[in-house]
Amino acid sequence: MPSKAIIEKLKKIQTPFYFYDIELLKKTAQTAINEAEKFGYTIHYALKANSNHKILKILSAAGFGADCVSANEIVRATECGFNPKHIAYAGVGKTDKEINTALDSGIFTFNCESLPEIENINSIAAKKSKIADIAIRINPNVDAHTHEYVTTGLEENKFGISEWQFNEVVEKIKSLDSVKLISLHFHIGSQITDMKVFETLCARVNEIQKIFETLGIKLPHLNVGGGLGIDYKNPDANSIIDFKSYFEIFNKNLNLYDGQKLHFELGRSIVAQCGSLITQVTYVKNGRQKNFVITDGGMNDLIRPALYRAYHKIKNLTSSKPEKIYDIVGPICESSDCFAKNEMINETQRGDILAICSAGAYGEVMASQYNLRELPKAYYSDEI
């Protein structure tokens, strides 16, 4: 909960807007870096979680590499201080224009997701007289036990290369002159809270590395992606994820070759808890069985509840009255424009200020102008 002084300042800003706790962001970033460095691990921050300029500058200064999924993200990352040599570039549909941008930027690696993509990168790199360092994204067929929309590591989906393709892909890469295989890449999903899933991933990675070794492939790098979830229900009690236990799982269960470097691509766990969507109550509508709080923020500002039925804790920052149950909804002309159903918050009235918590990841970055609404602005705890 923000301090009373901060709340008074927030009340003076036109809602809806995103508010970022910069102290928490810096503390989270430093904790993650410190725990990773104990084992010599490298973290590439996933820009798709939040590409806000100020946040990126803080994270690049903290020592993160970058994980990008578009050429525009590569450009944004370099503009905000990330070293191109520490940028991993993923995505199933990299266009020729994007590949050219990445090659010209001198990125660390392309995370490749199909044989046609590898062949295309080779062709474009050859025209530039360059050699592109690549990783093969592997589908380890590990169930992440998370929402179906953010599960990406099963055998049959649009992401990555499956085990039955290994021989063909390796033989093709060996025949290409303008790509160099330096890493295997894995990413099984997002918002993973069951740590045993990562143990299962380690076991599969160990098996897959052995398969590649029989094919004559031992690589200097290994990338296990991201996916580490956060606590949306109790953000105050768990504002910083247990990075220590997370990295220890890989240190204990993953068999690296001598000198092999391990890379991670964390996003949500770094930025989610530092951000909130601040919105004002426009109306309170009382029904026979339900009471509705109608806010000036909508699904165009924060789409996660509508898209994933995701839960975000909601706080009334300006009421100390006893709690009451409400459906908290936005103004968009869609029935799915609902932030929470049967949510217990302090009794609410028109003009109250609400904070929709844990919105620092996939909040501002996914906002739209649906219904011709203005994009939400961003404000920071060290500037207001």
C-alpha cells in the first residue's frame, strides 16, 4: 500500500494511469542479479513484459541482458542502454526486415524456432557476408501447469523444434555456411508457480543435451528461458520472488558442460509487482444480488483479466470503511470488461481511487486505444 503522502499525490493525477514503485523495481532487479551471479548465470530481461523507457534504463544499468521478440524491441533495448552482444532474439515469425535489423545490431543470438527460419537467416546473413550465431528453440514436451494461452513447451504448438526433427535440423545446420549453432533454447510457459516444473525441465534438458552430444554437438551456451511466476493474490507479502530457490533448482538439477554458460529470460518476475493501474470510481451501481464498482480504467488499459481471466488484487486507496463485496468493472462496451468478480474491498463510493496491483508486467505494454480511448500514462514514485 502506498504511503499517505503518495496517495495524496496520486489523487491529483488524471486517471487511469500506471504507477511504478521504482525503489521496489531496483530492489527486485538487484536481488535477481545477485542470486544469479552466485552461479555465474546471465539474465536477459524479457522486454515483452514491459518496454517502458525508464524501466528499461534501470534494468540495463543493473546489468541485465535483453530478450526481444521483435526488431522494434531490439531497437528500444539498445536505445535504453542494453549491450547488443547480450540481446537474445526470439519469435516464430521473424521477417526479413527484422532479421536484417538484428544482424546489423550485432546481437548475441537468434533463438530459432523452425528449419525454414534457420535457412532464411543463413541466406540473409550470407548476403551481408556475416555469420549469425543461433540457438535452436527446443520443445521439451514439459507441461508448465499454467494457463493454456501461456503454455509453450508442449510438443505440438507453433513454438520451437521437437525431438523427432533433431537429426534433420543438425544436418542442415552443418551444411550452412552463414549460421553458427552456439546454444539450445527452452521456454515452456509463463506464470509458473510450481517449482517442480523447473526440476522436470532440468531433467529433460539433461536428456536432450545427451541426444545432441550423440550427434556431435556440445555447445558453449544453454538458455532455459523464463516463466517464473509471481504471487498475484498476496503482492504485499511476496513483493519479491524467491529468486534464491529458483536459481538453486537449476544449479542442483541441471548438468552443464565445463565452461558452458547458462542463460535465463525473466520478465514478469522482475517488473510485475512494482506496477499498479490506478483508476477512479465513476459510479457505484447497486443491484439486487450484486454491487458494481464502475471505474474509468478499462480492459483497454489492462487486458489480462479479460484475456486470461487473470486475478489482480484490488485496493481502495481512499476508503477505510468496512469491506464489502463488489464486481469491479470498466467502461468498455464489452461484457468481458471486468477486473474482478466478488472482490472484497473497503466500501466504495464515487470518486474513490483504486489500485489494481501486480500490473507492472503485461499491463502498460498491452494497452490499446479500443473505443478510441487514450493510452494510459505512466508515473513513477521517484518523480511525483
